Amino acid sequence: MGKKAAKGTTLNLLEAREVLTVKAGQHSDGGGLILRVSDDGNASWVYRYTAPSGRRREMGLGKALRGTLKQAGETLRNARDAVFSADVLLRQGLDPLAERDKNREAAKQAEQARKAERDRERWTLARAARDYHERVIERTRTTKHAAQWIASLENHMPPALWYSPIEDITPRMLLQALESATNHERARRAGDLGETLRRVRQRLDAVFEDAIFHERATTNPAAGVRRKLAEVRPLDTKGKFAALDYGQAPALLARLRAMPGTAARCLEFAVLTASRTTEALIAQWSEIDLEAGVWVIPAGRMKAREAHTVYLSARAVAILKAQAGQDQALIFPSTQKGREGKPLSNMALLAVLDRLNVRDETTVHGLCRATFSTWANDTGAARPDVIEACLAHNEQNTVRAAYNRAGFAAERRGLLAAWADYLARPAIALAA
């Protein structure tokens, strides 16, 4: 016999054996609890109630298990417990079905948050860097360079940062890691790390940009530390990469422009194009398109083994036009007797530095590339990947495929034009 509810409604009308044996139809347990049995014997529990809004509603309570008498008793008790909980909500003025939907959505969002957190933790800086290295660097660099690329990160990033979630890394954390870096135990030469860490930062810049593109990170701390790193770890000015301070470059270029000779023009051209020494020394007329203002260096002569396009400033074009007719193939042929038809030597450019009395202050490489790089980065003349592209590091081809190629070329052309304009400033402007 069922129990009486407070308002006279009879409750607990069903017994476990009835749940196990009843046929198709709807069977009330009282208080709005219904056992619904289909023709094929499948059964489920339903709760009918009036919501606080006055709307009649029906909430499914799940499948009714009827394999054994024990199962039937358990499913009946569970259904009654569910109805009791729903009645508590109704007395609080809440709609049980709406509350259940709300709880399910909250649980869904919580699980998505947990999954996102697991994914975030799984994408450490180390994993993101190695993924980028495998997809991009190994395909576009020589085997030796690719190995050096990833080794430079592994050797100079402390483990605590290297294995941190990439999304958690801040500019301050990254700068502290770079500032405290030391020469690796297997380094061939000990000494100043300024140039090495500059390259490490550039490579990290590419890794973070790639992580942002693939939605593994939202910020690029490597870009944020560019200027700060130059402050705490300046480039070595006495070694292999010794470079003239860019503030002195306009005055030096004014003197260089006034010097006669093919070697002086070759050095000036190399400075204007931020090219490597060898690339300028053996530049060919076949690589030049004066009308378009471009110099396309073939892959076979590039360090990265990829063709490189240099966008020529007006002054660079003027130098080329002045060199026309000296040699059928070479732009800057040797003028030494017995070396007709051969390119200038490295010594010819060093001799120009001697004549300018700056041999102790800069190397040819430093003047042509490091001085340009420092100027471009320190002044924010262009985005880091544009600067890297002009230096033929080619990271712009692999960081974000969504870049508009025509727009990117325009940025590169604009940067080298701005460099030429800077170098053409009158010496008096250096005090500014």
C-alpha cells in the first residue's frame, strides 16, 4: 500500500516485482514518477511536474533496469531519490529540468577547461620548438645548420623554462634565462655570448610566432625581450662579429662614397644590401633586374641553400649602373693585373677598411650585417621577421603561412630603402 503525500497524493505505488514484470504502458509510482515501458520491453523513468513558471514539464530520469528483481529494486529507489531531489528544487522555486541542463553545461565547460589545461601543459616550449624544427627547419636548412639551430635552444634554455608550458612563459622569464646563459660545455670557443643569444632569441621568436599561429600560445615573449636583451647582453665588438655602432655608420658611408675604386663600390653595395661578403664579391649581372630593382641570389650561393631576393634601394641601383661595362659576367671584377675576369678578393674589402681607418673597429661582415641588424632592431624599423628576411635567414617563409607575400616583399623593400636613407644622412645629423 502506498504512502500519502502531504497534499493527499499517494506515493510509492510500485513495488520492485511490479517494476520487473509490468507490461507495455505507463505505470505511476505517485508524486509524478512514471515507469514508461515500450512494446519491446525497454523501460525508463519519467518525472512529471509543474515548474515554478506554471508550465507542465516532463523530465527523463534514465533507463529502468529490469534484468533481475535486485536491479528492479535498485532502479526504483534511484528514481524515487531523483524525484525527491527534484521536489527540493521545486520548493526552492527552481525548475529541476533547467537546473539539470545548467549543471550539465557547467560540467561540459569544466571538462573542456580541463582538456585545454592538459593541452596547454602538453605544449611545452621544448615540444613547440622541436615541432617547429621538424616541420620547418629540417626541410629548409642544411643538415648541419638544422642541428645547430635546435642545439642552440637546447643548450641555452634552462630546463625549468625549456619544459614549461609555452603559454606560461613571460618576457621577464625569458630575459632572465637569456641573461644568465653561459657557454655550453661543448662550445668550441668560450667568450662573449651576445651574438649567440641574439640568434637564440630570433629562433625563439619564430617558435612563439608559430605557436601563436597554431593557437598553442597567445603572446610572443621573444619579441618583447628584443631590446632588453641588447641592453643586458650587447654584441661583442672585438671578435669575429665586431661591428660599427650604427650611429657612426652615416659618417663612415659618406667617406666610403667619396672613395674611388671597384672595391669601395662593392663594400658600399654590400652595406646597402646587408649581404654576406661572398655574395657581394661574386655578384653576377645575370642575377640583377635593374628595372624591377631586385637582385636574386641563386640557392647554390646561399648559406641556407635557398634563392634569396634582395630589394635594391635607389643608391644600390646607381652603384650597379656605374659598374656596367667593366665585365660581362661579374659586377665587381678584380682590377689587379693578371686577375682579369675574376672577382675581387676578401682582402680588397679589408683594404678599404684600412684606408678608412676603421679596421680595428669593425669587420666587413660586422659592418654589412650586424650594424644593419642592430639598427633595424633597436629602432624598430620593421618587424623581426622582416629584418631576418633581409638578412637571408628566411624565417619569414616558415613562421606564418598566412602572410601576404606581396605585402611582405614591400616591407622588405621599404626596410632596405629606409636603411639607405639613414646611411645617407649628413654627418651633422649624428648628434641628434
